[in-house]
Amino acid sequence: MNKKLENVIFWLLIIASFLIIYLVKFQFKNTPETWEYGSEVGEVLYNLSLAIIASGIFYLFVVYLPAKRNKKYIYEHIATINERIIYAGSSIFHGMATDLEPVYLEKEIDKDQFFKLCQEIGPNSLQTIFSAVDRSHTITYRDHFNNILSEIKTESDKLFVYSAHLEPKHINLINDILYSELMTSLRIFFSDDQYMESTESFDLISNPIYDFYRKIIALKEYKTP
């Protein structure tokens, strides 16, 4: 039974209990019995309704409201981790080889444009240049992809610490990302020097990359607490 249905049943029971109390103690209080044991049945329903309402009040103040308050605080931290995963995953084609600005990462890359980028960019394409005071070196898209996949694995592990507070769909989506083809079987290609040196574009693995990207974009549903 899903959470939404449980909440509907809970509030229906509470409303029905108040209605039964009103009918038994006010509407039909002075009404003669029309069938045997009618009064006794009314008393049983009345007491049962009182017990349901008392249980509802206990649940509301002892369980539901504290859990909701704690979930808000926890989700503020979860949202930060989730956002780092989204930013990393959605920035796979950001860099010197494209005209994608950082602000563009807040938008979704059109499917046709995505596959065009896969044709134009390869593992050895220049993604950026790292510069420090005493040294500098180039970063290829192969390096960039490896860094992104490692970061997503690290941040996902942090997220699973709070798995008891995550929605089932959120957990399933993170697992779909972690066990996507790009994160599993295709990672070997990024560590294979011979393959990487002979590959001019990401065209051959464009579908798994796009599948990974779509799942990352789907995480935006859980971006804010």
C-alpha cells in the first residue's frame, strides 16, 4: 500500500469516527431502538470511534509532525548532495569543445543537440586546461568523464546514508544511475588507453550516455527539500 493511499484511509477513518460520534450521541440520542441491540451496537461504534480519534491524535503529535519536521532538516542536506549529483552528471559535455555555458546546465540539452555533441566530441577532445601557480595541464573529456562518474559514485554513497528518509522512487532512480551502462560495463573503455586513443568521438556509445543523462535530469524532481 503506497503512502498516499494510507493517508487517504487514515483521514477517512478520522472523519467517519467524528460522524459516528455525532450520530450516536446527538442525532439519534433520544431515538427509540428500531432493532434489537441497536443501542449496544451504537455504543460499540461510539467507543471504537473515540479510540480511533485518540490514536489519530497520538500519531499526529508523536509520530507524524516530528517525522515531518526531521525530514525537512534532513532533506535540506539531502538536496545539497542531490544537487551535486545533478550538476556533475548534467555537465558531461561542458567545456572548451562546446559552447555550453555553466548557466546552460540548469536547462536540458535537446536530444538532437546531445547526439550531435556525441559525434563532435571524443575522449581525447580538450575539455579544459587546469592551471596552478607552478604548473598546468590539459584535461580531456576522457578525464572529465572519469571524474564525473567517480564523483557521482561518491555522492550517491553519501546519499544512501539517509536511505531511510528517501522516497522509494528517489532510491530507485539513484540505483538506475549507478547501474546504468555508462557507470558499469562502459567504464572499462575509459580506462583502456588503446581504445581511447583510437576513438575519435562518443558516437558509438551515444545511447548509453544519453540514457545516463536523462536519468540525471530526472533527479531534478528531488532537488529541493
